[in-house]
Amino acid sequence: MEDPDVTFSDDFVKVRQELDEMKSKFHQATSSAPEIDRVIEETRRTPFTSRISNLRIKDSRKVKLPTYDGKGDPKNHLAAFQIAAGRIDLEPDEEDAGYCKLFSENLSGSALLWFTQLEPGTIDSFKELSSAFLKQYSMFMEKADLWNLTQGQNEPLRKYIAKFKEVIAKIPRVSHAAALSALRNGLRHESRFREEIIVNRPNTIQDALFRAINWMEAEEEKLSLAKKHRPAKLVVGNPTKKFEPKDQKWFGVNPATNAVGKPSPSRGRFNSPNTWVRDESAYCDIHRVNGHSTKDCSVLKKHLTELWAAGELANFNIEEFVESYHKEKEDSEASNPPEKKHKPNGPGTPNTPKKRIDVIMGGSKLCRDSIRSIKTHKKSAAIQTAVGFQSNEQTPSISFDNSDTQGLAEPHDDALVITLDVANFEVTRCLIDTRSSVDLIFLSTLQRMGISKADIIGPPAPLVAFTSDTSMSLGNIKLPVLAAGVPKIVEFIVFDRPAAYNIILGTPWTYQMKAIPSTYHQCVKFPTLAGIGTIRGDQETWRSCYLMGHRLKLK
């Protein structure tokens, strides 16, 4: 039989526990009410003054504005925002306040939290908001500058390290791993110091910079010794004159002489060439005439010299060369018959190939402007093709169909000319040229945008194929470009020459945008956060450019 006192004690404990639970729930209900009120009050708080808070903006949903979540370079975000916001129809007296409200509406994550914690009534202009924003996220801006540092083509290691130290000194809390990675990323790919920090990894950035001193001294000593012991230039004298005069158009000897400097007693001045020879038994397979042997033929010697300079002499085959030489000569004569027949014994001369302009070549960001570096770059493409390298990056598929050709003037052979937002300017006449290895902007375009020559950086560089000769650029300039809501910082080559276009976008921009242009469909498509973006070409503008180009040719 259970003890009544024990049963009563157990019941009392249960009742006591239930009372404690009820009191706890009651306390939570009464104490959470002020906390909820405080959270609601904080969400309503704004750092804007009443002038900005009371502004009502018209529907701006047609323009997609970039968002910022507290990560990435704040300078790029600010530039992209101003480009996009410039397309919204705002009254002049509403523009400043409107920019403030639109900017705050497109913050998220930690950036939105930062904005809500600003003191109420402290922001009265977009300039004040921009300054506070850049100050808050300056550490990301400095890191971006650190990663943008690169060693120039002929830049000494000492100069690059000095630049690196100057930037990293502004970043007090950068990790050693990040600093070392940025240092290695900026060095030229063939740098011996780069190999050093890869093979013998330093533990700290200070250790790496200390090692750089030895490599600076080694580099400078090597240059000094190279100048000191530079071999004398090889002086190539003029070949012994076998035939006079030097400018005689006939191939072979001077018909007016039968020996060097001795006139021929039996031949007139205008007699057929090659009637006098040094060795009638010698025969040239290339020119198919007697008078000199194949091994002494000047055409063969010239071709062998070109092969040696290109490093392809080992692949030379004399029979294939003779056959191709005759075939080219016959094809040329068939397509371009001469007005006068060649004299019977007059040998042909090598056909000079027509100069051809295929592409605009201005160097690559992926390799140096040297034969060795370009060959290495070429081999890497062949290796990756053979191995079947596949990228892990997932990109949406892009396709074209008949709907893309609706509204076009057909038939057409128009190039693709579009309009883009560049540095907050609406720039028309932007040609997409996939044969160009550079993104090009003309000096006249920059001047109309209010950008002076002083903003152009970098040394002049050669551009090939604008003419048959090499033309020099003025340097480089980086500008923000907005295409269908996708902002990119594009490095343009600046060129000073009258042209029908404002900008020529080559493979760097199309690769950066992952864009697929189609001249037939007169549009360019590329992936965006919202799906596939499309920019349509302007046929009328292209035909105006075509007309302008013809007028420039006549000047």
C-alpha cells in the first residue's frame, strides 16, 4: 500500500512545475513585446532627411539596377549604378534625391544592415551617401586594386615591387595568403621570381618581398653585363657585283657586258638578257634556265633565310618548293595575263603576294608580345584541344531562330552595330568585330565624352591590319560599360584616326560577356542574372557608317 504522504508530495511537485511553466510563458509574452516594437522601429528608421524621404519616384522597374550585398569592389558597383540610373526619367530637381532612394533600395545583406544603422537625418545628398558607402567598403576597393596590379611587358621587377608595396601598405588587415596570391598573380608568367615563390613558398609576404631584393639585383646585374658584353653588330657588306648596273630589271647578268665591268663587243644595250652566262652547263630547276645552278638561285636562298628565321628550316623539301613555285606562277599568269609577253629566255620572278587585312591585332592579355610567348600560347591551345579540356562553369544555352529576324530589312549583308552605355554616355556606332583581338575606342569619341588624353595610361602599342603597315595606338583606358544591365570594366586601346565608328568591340569584350553575336540575325546574346540578354543591331546606323567609310577613303 502506497504511503499517502509520498503521493501528496509527488502531486505537489507536479503542480509546482506546471505553475513555473505558466509563469515562464507569461514572462516571455510580456517581455518580447518591447523587443518587437524596437525591431519595427529600427526598420522604419532612415538616415535620409525629409527632402529625400518624402520624394516619390515614378515606376523605375523598366530599368534593372545592380544590387550590392557588401561584397566586391564598391567602385565598380557605384559606376554601374550611375550608368543604369542615368536611364531613368527624373526631373532635374529630383535627380539627386532619386539617386539616393534608388541606391538604398538596391542594397542587400550586410550592406542593407549598414545602411539602416546610419544615424537618422545624416544623409542629404547622393554625394554624402556615396562618400559614406565608399568609406565603409574601402577595404574591398583596396583589395581589388591589389589584384589589378600587373607587371608590364618590359617593367623591371624593382618598379613592380615598389608599386605592390605602395598598395599593400594601405591594407592593414590583408592576410599573408591573399597578399602572396596577389603578388604571384601580378608577376609576368616567365618571371624567375614567380618560379621562386611557387617552388619555395614563403610563409609571409614580408619573406617574399625580402627574397625579391636578391632577384632585383640579379636582374639588374644581368642587364648591365648584357650591355657591357654585347657583341658588335654584324656588318653585312654588299655582295660582290656580278652584274652592272645594279637596277637592271632583267634577271641574271647585264646584257651589255660579257664580264664584270667589261662591255660586250657583240651585244647591244637592249639585247635579250641571260644570253651571256658564266656556266652554260649550270641549270636552275626553279627558273628553268641555264646560267646558274639551283643551289645558287637567289629565290631559293631568300626562301631558306625566311625558313631559318621562323625556325622551320628542318621541314624544308626542295621538290615541294619547286613544284609550289611553278604552280603559283602558272596560276598567277592564268588569272592576270600580262599585257606583253615575256621574252623567251626571261625567267619569271617570284610573285609578290597581295597584302591582306584579316584582323586587327593589338596583343593579348594572356601572353607577352614576343614570338616565344605567342608560340607557347599557341601550343597550350593545341594541348587543351587534344586533351579535350572541359570547363566546370555552367552557362545557359544561347540560340537564335526566325523570330530574331523579324523587322529586319532583307536581304542584307550588314555588319552588327549596336548602342551601349559607356561611362554614363549612350554611345552609338559600336561595331562588334570578332576578327579583332582588341577592344578599340577612338580619341574623337573620348573627347566628345569629356575625357582628355591625360586619362590615357600605358605605353603606345602597335596595331596591325588597319593598313598594310603597323599603326601605333595612344595607350589604354578602362571604362565601365553597361550592356542590358550587365556591367563590365572594359580596357580599351585608344586610337587616333578618322573612323566611321565610335567603338570596335573585339574578342576580349565578347569573351568577357560570354556573348554570341550573329550578323545574320542582327543581334548579340549573352547570359545575365535574369536570363539571356539581347542587344539588337541597327541596320540604318550601319549603312550610315558604310557611307561614311567610303567618304573617308576619298579624302
